[in-house]
Amino acid sequence: MNEKFCYVAVEFVGDINVVGYTYWYLCPFDGVAEGAQVLAPLGRHNREQTGTVRRVLFADEAHAPYPIQFIKRIRKVIPE
């Protein structure tokens, strides 16, 4: 049986260098939805930034939206 994981596409609207782009992350938190604010590592220095979830996808490892060995994890879901 293939376990499904939660992946989220995040846009960092507060960073002018990457605004308009989305980045895929593995999300270990239950109940995250589109529009949620999250704290996630960005760039090669993994600087934590606040971003907005634009898409939520549940898939097994074989159908991950980004190679699983390179994907980063959401650090925190910011309460509304």
C-alpha cells in the first residue's frame, strides 16, 4: 500500500525576488488549506520566510510534484 503525503505549493509574496513563483513543500501538519500562511525554508541558505499556500496535493512518493529526496518541509502553519 502506498502511503499518501501532503504536499503544498507556496508563494512568498513578501519577497520581491521570488514573488509570482510557487515552491513545493512536504507538509507534516493536518488540515492545511489553500490560503493558509506557513513558515518555510527558502533558498540554498534555508532562510525561514512566511508564505501563502496556493495549492494542496495528496500523493504517494511516486507521484510527488518534486523529487522527494530534495523537497523541503513546512516548519509551521501560522494561525489566522
